[in-house]
Amino acid sequence: MLHVSARHARASRPRGTLALPALLVVSFFLLAPLALILRYSFDKYDPVQLMLGVLSAENYIKLFGDPFYQKVLLLTARIALISTCVTILLSFPVAYCISRAESERWRSRMIILVVLPLLLGNAVRSAAWMVVMGTKGVVNSTLLWLGMIGEPLTILYTPTAVVIALVSVLLPYAIITMQSVMDSIPRSLEEAAQSLGYSPARTIAQVVLPLAMPGLIAAGAICFALAMNAYATPVLIGGPKMQMMGPLVFEQIAKVSNWPFGSALACLLMASTILLTILSTRFLHKKYY
């Protein structure tokens, strides 16, 4: 018995050591820079020396006490929340259709079409949206040609335009996340519900949707975090007058060279993302596991 236990301990020890190199790489290239940014956020800014090397809560006092930054944070959260809700509503039927596709060939083609936009950078996609939503863009030109409007609409450089562009960026992530969860839902449950007289819409609402809720919550958390940290889309689609947290972090660090305050803004975004991830994970385990 002792011989078997010793052999089992020796066999399980290498499994843990296999993960050690990956943990070291992640710690060095990810956790160490994040820890450095956290340290910078508690430093004092000096126009000449940039950082004085002293601990201070001045950046966070400025961040939470200045109405301008409160307004920027609320605007970013509102746009991220709206974009996430719209993305979930649009991606659910697409993910369901992919999951329930009878032909494996069509299923693969639909997945490729969903993933294809990810091969393009956000800047390229944002530039395309600028062509579509500009004053002389595709939308305005079409509406003017049809006689539906008398003068071009102001679409670009508005919160609505940012939401539209963000939704296009977030859709692939949400669809793939929800589709992977729906694949695990047996089709026999839908067939059983329909044999009891449920309509297709009622079957989806009362059978598929509750079982797919973990995928919806996970997709929502991913989309909200990506929208909160978006940079290229707010800069190109929102314009210089529209302030969001991502471009503001870049401006403080790259243009103003205020590393301490820029790090404080980055830490706030990081904290909101981590908090959302923890809350969604706890909700999923409490509700479904």
C-alpha cells in the first residue's frame, strides 16, 4: 500500500512541474508589468523628472474627485454596457443557428465567416466604418439618392456610431463563446419540449435560453471588458471631442508623459475588468454548479 502511494506521488509530481515554465513566463511578461503599473499609479508626477519615486494617493484622489474623469468613466461604462447588450441580442440567434446546423460543411463555413473579421485589425475595421458613416459615406449617399433625407445625417463622431462599431468588433467573440456552450445542450431536450406542444419560440425561451445562460454571461463579461478597454474604435469613430477611458490612458502616458496618472487610469480599467470577471464567475458557480 505504501509502495503504491509513493509511486502515485512520484507520478503526480512531474505533472505539477510541467506547468511551472508557463507560470514563470506569464508571471514575467504579464504580472510583472501589471505590478509595475500599479506601483507607478501611487507615484507623484513631476514635469521634469516624470516620477519622484514617492508613495502618494494623489492620482486616485484626482481620478475620483474630478467631475471630468467621473463623466468619462460613466460614459465609457454606458457605451460598453449598451454595446454588450446589443451584441448579446444579435449574437444569440447566430450562435444558435451555427450550433444546430445539420450540415457540418455549412457549420464550418458559418464559423469561418464569423471569425473572418478578427483577421483584420480594429483600426482597419474602424476606417471602413468611417467610410460607411461619414457625411459623404455610403449611408448618407444612399439615403440622399433615395430621397429619404434632404441633407446628410451626422452619424460619425457620435456615441451611436461608437456603439455600432464596437458591436461589430464584439460580435465574433460573443458568437463563438455562446456557440460552444450551445453545442453541449442536447437536441433531445428541444425535441421533447416540442413533443409536449411547445412552439419553437417557446422551446428556445424556456429550454435553450436557461441552459445557455452561462454562455451568455461569459460572453457578456468578455464583451464588456473589451468595450471598456477599447482604443482604436473610440479614437477613429468617436473623434477628438468624445473622451473614453482607453484613449485617455494613452493620452496621459504617451502625450502628456504623466505616467503616474495614466497608470491610475489603467489600474481602474483593470480593476473593473477583474471585478466583473470575479462576479460573473461566482454567479455561474452559484447558479449552475
